[in-house]
Amino acid sequence: MLLFAEYPWSTIGPYNEVAQALVCTYNGQLVTYAVRLHVTTDRALTMGRECGGFAKKLGDIPFVIGAKEYRVLAKTRHTIPGWQV
């Protein structure tokens, strides 16, 4: 499951988010497991981690709206030198 969100207004300010999740079964219950969560601001990252318990990362997430398409390119901002994401 993929989620692309552009929040122009929120209590922590505007930010974009990309979430990748798996739908699975746990103890017979259908659940969603968040695999990767990227956001564009420090506030969104902190609120997601500290209040929601989600391992969010900072990323660049520009949304490009064209005549016939909606494109998103998400990449992690901070990487360890020599590592490719």
C-alpha cells in the first residue's frame, strides 16, 4: 500500500508525506505494518516519532502536477557517506 499526502495546513505546519505499508495478518487480525515513512519537516518527523511511535525519516518529496499525470519523487535527505538509498 502506498500513501502520498500533501498537507497544506496542519497544527504542525505544512508538510508532505510518503508512506509505504504492508497489509498483513497478526493473531488473526488484519493489520497494516508501516515499512517506510518519509516526511518533509522536522516537526512532522518529531510528532510522528514521539507521539505516534512511527520511525519516520526526513525526505525531499516534491509533488508535480501535470496535465495528465501526478508525479512524486521521494528521496531520503540524510544518508551515511558511501551508502546508497
